[in-house]
Amino acid sequence: MATEELKLETNAIVEHVRVTGEGKPERPRPEWVRGKCPTCGDDIVSNCYYVGGRSYIICWECWSSLGPKPTCSYRHVL
């Protein structure tokens, strides 16, 4: 197979979202939502965390658990 025939296509988007000021945004973007929290019914969002020098973990977390005053503690590590 010639080099010209090999193509790597991706639509992956890496986006850094920084939460500043009074806390998290009012609601997550629709493309971030993975479902509803089984504990409180709020949106579940997916977050990726780097584990120092080892690997990454993906966590599904309740939107209400994020921010300075969490009202839910739901978290599922994939």
C-alpha cells in the first residue's frame, strides 16, 4: 500500500474547559451529557483525569457533584 493511500482521519476534539469565578457554568453543553444521575436525576458528564505518570481514567460524574458546593456524590469510573 503506497504512502499516499494511508490517511488517518479523526473528528476528535480536545477541549480544555476552565471553570472560573463563582463556580461551574449553569448547565453542561448537550454534547457533554452522558445520561441522568441515578441518585438525583441531574445530568451525568464525562471527565478524563490523568493519574500521575501511569495513565488516564474516565469518570462519569453527576453535574451536581462538580463545583464548590456539591449536592450529589455520584461518580462512576469506567
